[in-house]
Amino acid sequence: MDPQRLKDAYQKLQSLDDRMTHKVRPRAGGALVRPSPDQLEQSLRELAVYTVELKEVVQELFLAFASKPNPAS
């Protein structure tokens, strides 16, 4: 396992959480009004960005676990 790569992946995950989780988390109690098509499109874009970045972080985690430690670290 490469601890530096693992640390970097964790930092990416934290950054993603700070930037995006509040945008994709369901609202408590649900919506009182129906969203407009533009609002739905924006929400879909945000969810797509979140999903792709999360996939990249998970991929980096797998690589960190499969890699040997960097001798420089």
C-alpha cells in the first residue's frame, strides 16, 4: 500500500465532500413545489459531476492499496 497515494485520495474525497455533498443530498421533508426543467437540469449536472469525481477517488483508493510505497516517502 502506498500511504501517500492513500492520503492524497482521502484529501480529494474530503474536497469533494466539502464542495458538492450539500448540493446532491436530498432535502429533508421533500420539495413543496415542483422544480423547473432548468432546476432539474442543474441538479442532474451537479449529480453527474459528483458521481464522476467519486468514481475517480474510488479508483485512486484501489490504486493506493495495490501500489507499493514510494521509496521517497
